[in-house]
Amino acid sequence: MLNRLCLAALDSLQSDVHRPVYDRSRVTPGVVHIGVGNFHRAHQAVYFDNLLGLNDLTCGIIGVSLRRPDMAGLLNPQDGLYTEWTSDQNGDHFRIIGALGKVITAPAAPDDVLQALCAPGIAIVTITVSEKGYLLDRHNGRLDMAHPIVRQDLEMGSWVGLPGLLVSALQARRAARMVPFTVVSCDNLPANGDMLRQAVIDFAAARDADLASWITDQVDFPNSMVDRIVPATTSTMCDDIKRRYDGISDPGMVKAEPFSQWVIEDRFRHGRPDLGSVGVQLVSHVAPFETAKLRLLNGAHSMLAYGGTLLGYELIDQALGDENLNRLVRLLMHEDILPSLDDLPGQSHAAYSEEILSRFANSEITYRCLQVAMDGSQKLPQRWLAGICWNLEQGRLPRYLGFALACWMAYLMGCASGSSPETLNDPLNDPLADQLLAAIGEAKAVPSDVVDGLFAMTSIFPSQITDNQPFGDLVKQYLRAIDERGCKDALTQALAPHDRQSG
Ligand code: CS2
């Protein structure tokens, strides 16, 4: 009796579990994916699985984990198979995804990683390493040459980080007179392809100027927008699957909402599968889609995460269920963000906002607030700060985004003091945690000094924001209110001008 999902166990699953309809033994890899987290398994891998289902058998994926061995440990014993469990109030749907062949852990098998990237069949490299994996200096959008990983990779001629890996692989392909692959960033960064391209070229230039110009001339890095809500897998989810599969476990499973979107710039001069046939939107410019998604969806998500944590909610759908926080998020979207967005043909931003909120309300697929709260220094520039700059340029004070910023700062203050119950057992999860906590420590937790101290971090805050005194005063006023009277009262105060207007 098999007790773990794998090829041999497929026949034992109930008939309502969808399984690969293609001949898996004939699949060849055409894609290497770097960063085999939950998002990849519920997003890009599903699109490639759909292509395999349409009989493009060159769409297999080789997965690469840059650091941790967990994914290889979970998926390789399962022949790369795992469940995509889709759920909402209309019901549940279980499907076995077969697109991933194997997962390689880079530190354990670096040569295998390079070999995979240099295989002639590999036309596309997709990436989800999260915002911090790009090793960027966000101040100027270039590779952070002072980053310890970048320095180490350049000094040792090695690669631990993403730019070093891509450069090493492209260098090897060039030396073998092969065409390069196309690199598709699938992380929530603005102009993610352009950013990655710059980081890769900067790294290459420091290693070999000819290689840098070859990459500049030959390699495409189309920008892309990705969207699907895929929370971290919990042991409860795994237990549910095991019960449903009559004792066969699948710790590699992912649970996701039904909605999924992938918009990519159609720049693949070395070829691509027919992505359009599986619902990928191929466009000439992704920016309007991406800006709307980052500011509306991710921006609202972060607001709910910090506001929700301060109000004592564990989950995003619970935070959205708070009457006042719900009103504030809607105001933030409608008043502060919508005016900053360019029109999208065929899409109403107001309808898009409503759709986002109803997706957040799906209690079957909800994030922990603290999961969304992590890495704020990397997320907030594109989610909130760009929209704040836009408003300030128009001479308008974005008060709801100002309140959001005060919530993030209050959350950081809670982490720094270790006093607030919700953050007590969760140390600040952010690559800039040390600097953020030091800034708060120096400010001795005095709200106005905290704002000044954090605003002094130029790698996060642009001068358009920090030079604007009325905006700084607004954030200080909100942070003082949260600090003195708690988030609930401060929220009521933040809504008061609106109540007066509408009353
Ligand atoms: C979330 C995103 O973790 C986060 O910060 O806002 O992962 C979000 O769920 C996805 O971008 C949705 O596409």
C-alpha cells in the first residue's frame, strides 16, 4: 500500500482527482524555474501543465531552489507530482500537476543546476525568488554592489545569488555557442524584467565586459505581471488531503484560489510555447497591468496585514471583516490609488478593486497577516510609496496611504519593543530588520522621531516623500494616535474627515 503521492500512486486516487492527461514519460524540459515555492507551483507550473495537456510535451520544468533543500526533499520522492487544491465557496477541486520533473537544490548540486540551464532544450527561465532575491539597490534600481552575496560571488567567481547564477549560465551558453534562454521574472516588482536585466548586466559587467554586451544584445527579459492568492501550506491542509486520498499523503501540495492571471510582454526572440492558448495574456507593455495590481491588490493586502495585526486579527479575511478597516481599505483604493493609475483597455479599476476585495474575503484561501507583513522594506516602495509620490506631485495629501504607513511603523515599533502580543513570538522578518530596528531604537520609540528615523532610510524612502513636510506631519499625527490610543481609536480618527464629508 503506497502512502505517499507518486506516479505509482496515481491509480489509487479517487476518480474526481484530475491527473495528467498527457504521457509523462514523453515530456522533455523546456523551462528551468528558479525558486520553487508555493506561488510557482500554483501559478507558472499550472500554465505549463496546461500546455502539456495540449500536447506541447516540451514544456516540462526543472526546478531549482537557490538555498533550501525542503522542496527537493518534498517533491523528488513524489516524482515531482503534487496537488493543486482550488477552493472557494462554490467548492473544491483537486488536480495533480505533473509539469515539474525534478527539483535541484543549488548548494548541494551546483553543477547540476548549470547543466540544467545549459541544456539546449531550455528556452525559458522563470523566476520567483521574492523581492529581496534580486539583490538590488532600490535607490537607483541597480545591482547592490555592496551586498555581501554580490561581493562574494564576484570575488570567488561563484554564484550564490540569482544574478551570479544567471550570468554564469549565460556565460556557459555563450562559450558553447548556444542561443541564450529568455528570462521571465515573476516577482511582484515594478518592471521586474527590466530590473532583473539591469542586475544581470551589472553583474556581468563586473566580471567580463564582452559578456555584458552579449547579454545586452542577445537576452530578452520580458516584464510580467503575475497574480494568484496562494497561502503557505499548513499541516491542516496536508491532513485534509491525506484523508481525502485515503491515507496517501502529499506534503508538496498547494491550496489556491480559482483566480489566476499572467500577463507577459511578448519578447521571446528565441522562441516560446503557445502561452496564449492557456490563458496567458501576451501584451506589448505590461506596466499598466502591473502598476494596477501592485498598488491595488498588493497595496491593499499590505494595509490589511499591518492594520489587521495591530487590531489583533490573525488572518487577512478577518482583517477585511473589521468594519472600519474595511472602509479604510476601500478609501485607500478609491481615493488614493485609483486616480494614480493609467486606464486599462477593457478594465474598470473600480470593478477590479471590488473583485480583489471579494478574493481577499475567500476564507478558504487566506493569508496570515504576518506572512504578508514580512519584507515590508522590499514591498512598500511599489505598493504604497510610488502612489504616495504620485499624489504629492499632484499637490494632494494621500491620507489613507499615510495611515497605512503609520500602521507599518507602529508594527515595527511593536517588533522593536517586543511588547505587543501579536509580534512577541515573531521577530521582524525583513532583510533590513537590523537597520529598521536600529532606527526605532535611536528614536527611543518617540513617534515623531520614529518617522524621522525611518524616513532617513534612503534605500526605502524617496526624497519626494521625505521632503514633504505636510505628509510627514500627517504620518506623525497618525503614528502618535496609534501609539497613544491604539489602532482602533486611531482608525476611527482617520475615518472621521470622511464621515464628516459624507454625513
Ligand atoms: C502578498 C502576495 O505576500 C504578499 O505580500 O501580497 O503574495 C499576493 O498574495 C500575490 O501577489 C497575489 O498575486
